[in-house]
Amino acid sequence: MPKQKTKRAAMKRFKITATGKVKRFRANKSHILTKKHPKRKRRLRQSTVLSKADESRIKRLLQS
């Protein structure tokens, strides 16, 4: 049987934590930053955990 390949685009965007949760980075940090408050930009730098609803789809993309 052929092996399932990891989707490389997903691998660059998501990481699996030690407890099995999926870590992601926040959106809206690439451009039009002048109108965003510094506190908002600071929060956008930090990563967060993916929602439970999307977790199974992303884990399937990350299977190797």
C-alpha cells in the first residue's frame, strides 16, 4: 500500500503539541498594521490552540 503523504502547506502552518492538540498562528498580522492598536498586534504575535471542530481535519493533513 502507498503511504499517506504529509501535506507540506499544513506542516508549515500547524504543529502538534505534546498533549496532542494542534497549535496555530493568528491571522491578520501581515498588512494594514497602521490602524491596528499595538495591544492587538502584540496579541496577534502569539500562537493559540486550534478549535476542537477543526482539529480532526488538520490532523489528517499532518499524517505522514
